Amino acid sequence: MTASASEPEDVARSCSASGPKDSTRTAPDPVPDTGRRADAPYDLVVVGAGSAGLAGAVAASELGLSVALLDSSAQSGGQFYRHPAPALGARRPEALHHDWSAFADLRRRLHASGVDHLTGHHVWSVVKETDGTWTAHALTGADGCADAPARIRARALLLATGAYERQLPFPGWTLPGVVGAGGAQAMLKSGLVLPGRSIVVAGSGPLLLAVASSLASAGARVPAVVEAAGYLRYGRRPRALATNPRKAAEALVHAAALVRHRVPVRLRSAVTEVHGTDRVEAVTVSRLDREWRPVRGTGRRIACDALAVGHGLVPQIELAVAVGCTTRALPDGTLGLALDDLQESSVPGLWAAGETGGVGGAELARTEGELAGRVIAARLLGRPARVGATAGLRRRRDRMRAFADVMSAAHAPGPGWTGWLSDDTDVCRCEEVPAGRIREAIAACGARDARTVKLLTRAGMGWCQGRMCGTAVACLASAGSAPEPPGERRPFAVPVPLSTLAALDGSPDPASAPDSPTDPVPS
Amino acid sequence: MARTPIGLVGAQPDPPFEITFDGRPVPALPGQTLAAALWGAGILAWRTTRDGGRPRGAFCGIGQCYDCLATVNGEPNRRACLVPAHPGDTITTQEGHGHDRLGV
Ligand SMILES: Cc1cc2nc3c(=O)[nH]c(=O)nc-3n(C[C@H](O)[C@H](O)[C@H](O)COP(=O)(O)OP(=O)(O)OC[C@H]3O[C@@H](n4cnc5c(N)ncnc54)[C@H](O)[C@@H]3O)c2cc1C
Ligand code: FES
């Protein structure tokens, strides 16, 4: 049974509307194909319906588990397979995607499966109950504003929440027209819009090439792709490259598109200033030395009306960190979840797949999701996974992970980037905290880590909970030595209305709650 | 003919409808978010910051930066990059943002 058989294009109309139409419904009693009673926990809750979560949910369901697949979005696909809502009538959505058929296949399996796909569910916390089951707490509606918070219970949990884009601030980055590179891609893929006519793409990481090629194919002029790293370091690990021909092919496709659209790529360079008063009019691009320090006198002005910028991706792991999962430092200075050979985290019963374990792309995410789904089914059904059944998946995963590590090391920000920060550049976009104030807190008050800087300056205390400024603050606080990766510690994965928290207080223990697992929390 | 996103994916959307931004009519396509409709009309800013009064709009595009907060049909703090557009929606520039309702 699929709650959203025809993916709803439309979640809650406004904050006052009740939750997404399909998603807060309860399952029939008992659910036919798995025999789950409506008031019983699911076998598995999957958070995130991107490549990893979709693959995990369908694999587990096909092996006989009852599965709820939760995602904040109204559609499946995650970041990579983000696509226009049905009402936009896209006849060739694949024009904006590499490997669309892999997604079409997952979607077909989802619709044929008994997975309950709960759209418009923003999970803000997961809790392990005393009886060992898990409860996922979610806000509902397009932006989580619907008055119908939900609790979904399950025996096992698969976190496939993907990543968010890493940002490094520079003078002018808060001007309208400066947008995330992945953000521009997401807005294009879902809304079929561009932030401008002439868009410079800058930052670091392989995503930049994909973004530039999509923007150019969609009609934007791309005066330059500006990459802070070089691609030389890829060459130092030829084995990882040679064993990942699909990745190499993907890069070639993007490179060919850039040549076709005459997009110049500038390596070892960065946008060091954005010009304009109320919106972007031009950017200055400067050469960088090996440490990413801008080289004086190399600045060149490029006219444009938008800038799409990003410096790689950060695994989105706060739900897991909050329940004590062990993390590991990744080669690019971010944190991912530490997972065993079968995708399980250090907390028994909590598995993860895709970017949560380290950024590596949609195909790796799909492979890990499939693996996790099979392993969880074997565990819950008491049939330990036969090694043969997962060996192929594990081999493919290891091969792609090795490539991901090379990629991530090649694009790790060099310590010299803070050289392009002027004291009046806002580092924290939410609380408008300029670099000068952070430097002062470090120099005068001896702040040495992001947490202390936050307490002294409010940097990282705004709505985004430090997602946009976390890397920058950690770098500034480390004053040149290797920065501690931001801890990805947030009390809640999404901001939660106080009324929802208050309603939890004194509500019955969910494990024994008489309401069905997807019923709203009484308020 | 100039290349466009709509042309690229061969989209044949249902007919557009109207929303308003600070009183001015803006066309939207069914299935677009408010932020997409605004970008489509060349509008990139619909919030001013609390301290500096600086203009802001969508930045991350996926619901994580909260820079795109707008007042929608009188209700503040809606993430325009997530909320789907509906005929007659009124968007007004939001000044600053508070977290009074939230336990962040
Ligand atoms: C903005 C952005 C754009 C990107 N664009 C591209 C691209 O064009 N090309 C490319 O090769 N790679 C792109 N990537 C990289 C992309 O993340 C991976 O290639 C791939 O999507 C990873 O799959 P995944 O399943 O691990 O995560 P994702 O595909 O990111 O899926 C995670 C899902 O979890 C959901 N989710 C997260 N947190 C919660 C929560 N608390 N509650 C409920 N649901 C939640 C999200 O809505 C999302 O649907 C992009 C990444 C980002 C952040
Ligand atoms: S653009 Fe970042 S939350 Fe909407």
C-alpha cells in the first residue's frame, strides 16, 4: 500500500491547513501484505526518500518488511533526482539528469511495493524507546507549518537524509542573486527557473560542473566556472579513477556540455568579491595559491547578474548525532556517520546510507540503500544475511567510496581562504555577525572553537542552526591550525514550534499510545 | 529560439495564475513554489534583515538556510522555497525574522 500512489504535487496549502492529504492517514487494519496492524510499529522507518532512502525502503519491503518512508518533500527523488511537480507537465524531466532510468526504476518499485510513503514529513527528532523501538517525530506540511505533528514508530531506523551545501563567506555573498550552487540546481530542477541570465558558478567540488552544465543547457549564459582547487589530485589516485568508469563518464558528459556552451573553467581561483548594491552586478575573480590564499593583484572583474556558489557538501547527520551515533572525520574536513560493513551505525538498530556516511553521489547512495534494506530485512526476519547476497553490493560500495574519498580530499578548503574575508563580511547570514566581530572574540576573548564563538557573538544561533556559517566559524576559530569539523550537533533537525514541544510534555508514552503510529500528537 | 528551462524539459504546464508580491501581480505556474514564481518574475529579494535592513531571498533553495522567509497571506516566517504557490496568494516583504515561536 502506498500512501502517495500518485505523488501528491501539493502538500499543505498554508500553515493553518491540516497536514498533507495522504500522509497523516492511517494504514488500513491490518495492512494486507505485511500483516502489520495499524496500531503496531512499522518494521522499518526510513528518513529521506532520495536515492539511498528509496532503494532501502523498496529493498526492505520487497523482502517482506512493513516500511514507512518519510520525507519533507512532496516528491521522491531527493537532491539528485529532484524534478518538477506533475502540474508543470515536464515531458522530458530526464533532460536535467544523468541516469534518470535508475530513478524511474526505483519509483516503479516504490509504487509496486507496500511502502507507506509519507510526504511532507519533516523529522525533527528520533528517539529510542525503552522497549528498543524507535519513534520518529515529524512536523508536517510543505514547510512543516501544518498543525498536525506526527509520530511514527518502528523496530528499525534507516537514516538517508542526504547532505547540505557547504558555504564559505566572501564580501558580498549576502547580496540577492548570490545563491547556492546546489540551490540553483534544485530551483531549476523543481521550479524550472533561473536566478539570472548570466550566472557565474564558483566554489569547489564536482557539483559545480554539473550545475554549470544544467544552467547553460537551460539557457543561462555562464561566463565562468571558478574552481578553487585543481583537478590534479584526482590524477594522483589513478586506480580509484580507473575503477569508477561511470563517474569518469559523468564528468566527461559535463565537460562536453561546457565546451558546447563555451563555458571557460578557471582552476585555482575564487570569487573574492561580489559587486552591486541591491543585487549582483559583477564579481571579482582572483587567483589562489596552493593554500587557497588569494594572490594580490590578480583580481579580474566579470559582469554577471547572479552567482551560484558552493564548496562541497556536508552530511546531514544531526538526527543520528543526537542519539549518540559515532562520527568519523572525512578527508574534506566534514563529519559523516561511522558505519560498519553492513551500514549499521554505532547505535544498534540505526542504519544509515547515502551522503550521511560521507558524500559520494547518487549511485553510491542507491547501492548503500539497497544493501541496508536487505541487511535490515535479514536481521528483523531472523535470517542473517547470507554473505553472497550482499557481497556484490558491498564490493561496489567500497569501490565508489574509494573514489568519493579521492574527490573529497581534492576539494578540501585550503586554510588560506580566510584571506578574502574583509572584517565587515557577514559570516553568519541569519544573525548578521561580521568576520571582524568573530576575529575580535578570538583575539580578545580567546575563543578557540565554534561553540565559544557562538556564545560570544551569536554566530550560528539563527534559524539555520549554523548550517551556513559552521565551516567558516570553525576555520576562523582554529586560527590556521586544522579546524575541528563542526559537530553537527543540533537539538532538533528542524526548528520546532514551542507548542509542539509543549504538547509532547505529558503526552502518553508513544510505545503504548493508543493512537495509531501516524496520528498527530494530541495538542 | 532562446533556450529556456521550460523548453529544455519539454514542459506543457497547466495555465498560469496570478499571485501578488507587495501588491504587484506576479504570474505563477501550477506546481511552482512561491520562490520559483518570484524568480521567474526576476524578483530575488522578499525579506529585509533585522539589523541591517538588507534585502534577502532564496539562497539554499532546499529549505535549510531560512533566508527565503516571507509573509504569505498574512502569515510570517514561511519558507518560500518550500511553499507551493496557489492562485491569489499574497506575498509581502518580511522585515527581519524572530524565533519567538520556535525552540531552535
Ligand atoms: C542542494 C543540492 C543539490 C544537489 N545537486 C546535485 C546534482 O545536481 N548532481 C549531483 O550529482 N549531485 C547533486 N547533489 C548531491 C546529492 O546529494 C547526491 O548525489 C544524492 O542525492 C545523494 O543521495 P541521498 O539519498 O544520500 O540523499 P538525498 O538525495 O539528498 O536525499 C535525502 C532526502 O532526505 C530528506 N530529508 C533530509 N532531512 C530530512 C528530515 N529531517 N526529515 C525528512 N526528510 C528529510 C530530503 O528532503 C531528501 O529528499 C546535490 C546536493 C545538494 C545538497
Ligand atoms: S532558500 Fe534556503 S530555506 Fe528557502
